[in-house]
Amino acid sequence: MSVLHVQPQTPAPPPVPDARVASELARARDAARDAERAAGRAGHASVDVRPVLAAQAPTGGVVTSSDQEGTQQTTIQHDGKTTTISTDPSGVTTIRENGKVTTVIDPQAIGRDAARAASRAIAAQPPMGPFGPPRGDLPDGVIQLIGMVLSILAIVIIGFPLSRAFARRMDRRGAPPAPSDPELSRRLDRIEQAIETMAVEVERVSEAQRYSVRLLTERLPEAPARSIAAAEQVR
């Protein structure tokens, strides 16, 4: 009789998730932690809402508190209205006014809603390509920042030459003339009159000199050359 020897086979190692799957798992874990924190904050809010409402009760009302089998209950009575705030052991806070339920705060339901919202957000997000997120999925803040930078660059490129041209035009105009001084105007008028008077006197002196020269020239005897020429002409 022959005996068959069967060697045990080692199981194949589990497949290693790629980077995209690892990123999705990390995002899901972050969403779960956010949901847990939201549930904790809701629980604290449900615990703190009772003393806050009791402190805000109008003056003259009646406030009673009781704790039965882990359920805390606070009753506020004022102006014929009865407000009851009860919190059960699970952390659900219920607010009733005159027996009618108006508000229910359930931390667990809030946590579940947050987890579902996170799951929907992860599922709705498109897969990331090898070169990062697509360009169409840029955040609104980044798009606004790019628009502001481009606007500033356009203003600088267009406005700088215009400002230089305007400054040069203003420089070419020169400084405005200084306001005239009345005393200075009077002095200039007197100087102008004195110059005109001097010009008239100089003209008179020149005219007198010309007249004197003409008289002297007429009274002088003729020159010898002129006398000889006249005598020759007579001959």
C-alpha cells in the first residue's frame, strides 16, 4: 500500500492596496472620527441645554428637577406654560411644551447622519488621477485668489505706463506763475517811466548836437580843393 504525502501550501499574501485605495480608506477613517466627535459634542450639548434653559426662565416661574432611573427631568412653569426637559440614559434630550414635543436632540442620530454625509462625500468625489486632482475641481478660494492676482497684474501693467505719462505731462506744464505783488508792480511802472524820460532827454541832446554840427558846417569856409576846382571851371 502506497502512502501519499501531501505538502501543505502556504496561503497567498493579501493584495496590497494601491495609493488611491489607501487614500480613500484614510479619508473614511477621518470621516468616522469626525462623526464620533460630532456625536460627543451633541451629547455635551444635550447635557448642557437643560441648565441653560432653566437659567433663562423668566423671573417668577417655578423650576423643578428630578432624576428617576437615570432619566433626568426639569420642569419650568411660568404664565400658564409648562416646559419639560428630559434626558434618558442614552443621551437623547426631549423638550416638551404643554405636553407637546417641540425639540429632540439625539447624539447618536447626529453621529449617524454625520457618518452618512461623510460617506456620501467620499463616494461623490471623483477618483484621483496619476497627476493629482483634475483642474475642474479646484476650490473656489484658489480660483478667487488666481483672479485677484491676475487683476492686480493687469492693473500694474496697464496703470504704471499711464501714471508715468501723466507725471511727465504734469512736469512739462511747469510751476504756476507766482501771484503779482502790487508794490513790485508800482516799482516797475516807475522804472519804466524813468527809462522813457531818459530816452526823451537823450533824444533831445542828440538833436541839439546834430543841429550844432550842421550850423558849424555851414559857417566854415570852403576847402582849398573845392576853391581850385571852382576856379578851373571858371577858366
